[in-house]
Amino acid sequence: MTDLDRPEVPDRPERPEPREHRDAGPYFVHAAPLDGADEADDDAEAGARRPAPLSTVPAGHALPFDDPGWSFTGPGGTALRDAAGLEVRAECGADLFAMPGWYEADGVPLFGRTLTGDHMLWTDVTVRGRTFGDAGGIVVHGDDGWFKVCVERTRAGGWAVVTVVSRPLSDEAAGPALAGPRAELLVTRDGARHAVFCREDPDEPWRFVRTFVGDAGPRVRVGLFAQAPFSEGCAAGFTSVRWAPVALADRR
């Protein structure tokens, strides 16, 4: 019997008692920069690279999972299916959250790489989890904090898009409700301005989730992760990861 076949663990209180940090290892090492992203091309240097309107998200460039720019950190493991599909499995207690004196966790399995400059990145996420907090999504680490957006199991037993921004303390927000445990998630960056979008159908328009001021450094570390803060385990599958070296101009 696998962890995910076991009966659901009953809901715990809103947050467990504070526990010690779990070190997931460095998030900014062993990751090659995205090919062509470390230096701006001639068009960017000439000022031709401008944010794209939300209605015209570009086709972008595929980021196959067998590309050497990806690397794995954290507890748990990954199961590489093919160049276009990845599964990340989280062990019991895996989570990222920073609320000293209330709840702290610093260890999720993630498959990540470095991105430079303005960009957007999107992927399809499907979660296999049975307990509140089981989730999978995208996490972005910068020099002064991190944020994550995920498809997460709610306390009521449904699914929703949830975001957490930590600089350094965590600010959590529930986004759109979902029909099931899958959605496409998109993150975009325009300097220090970041935004998150989602959709459940590729033929639907992108739905706004959240925007905020975040890291403004030249590079960020983007990872695909799974978490299981209150359960015995969770898995998240990712397909069709794409990247574009422009930001979205419209964030609403």
C-alpha cells in the first residue's frame, strides 16, 4: 500500500503547533541558467522587448524536463516520465510557510531552474492528494523571499488556487475555486512586479489571481513542487511547461 492509498488523515486544527524548521537544502545552487536567458538578446538591448497584453500570451518556448538546466532539491523524490511530463512526490510534513511562533516549515521537494529578467512561465498541474493542504504548483525564490501558487485541497474537501507570498513572513490568500485537482498556472514578472493567473481549460481566458511587489534581483529560482503539510504524502504531475522572455502588461 502506498502513502496515497492510505485512509485520509482527519483534519487537524487550523495550524499545528510550531515545529522545527526542516532544511530543504540550497535553492540557488546546482541550477544552470536558462539557455539564452542570462544575457538579453539584441532586441531587448534595443528596448524592443515590451510586456505582452493578457489577451495575447505568446506561444513561448517549451522547457523539456530532460534539459540539463533543471535540477532537484529538497526531501522526497521525482519520477521523470518523459521530456514533457514530470511527477513530484512530497513526504509527510513537506511544506513552505513562515509564521514564527505559530507555524513554520521550510522543506518541499522541487524541480527547478534559474530564470533571468522579465518573463512568464506556465504549466499544467494535476494533484493527487486526499487531505487539506495537499498541493502542487510553482514556487519562485528570490534574494529577499519567495512566493508560491498551487492547486490545493481545501478544508471543505474541494480544490482551489492558493498563493503565499513570504518576504520574509508569509501572507496567504485563497484564489478561485476549481472544479477538480488540476489547472494551468501562470507566473509573470515585470521588474519587481509579479502576478499570478490560472485557468482550467486551455480554451478559456486566463483568470487573474494575485499581483504584488516581490524580488527585483536579476535572477530568480523557479521550481515545480508538491507539499503534504498534514498528510502522509501527496504527488503533483506537471506537463507542458512553457516560458517566454516577456512580462504580461495587463494584470487584472
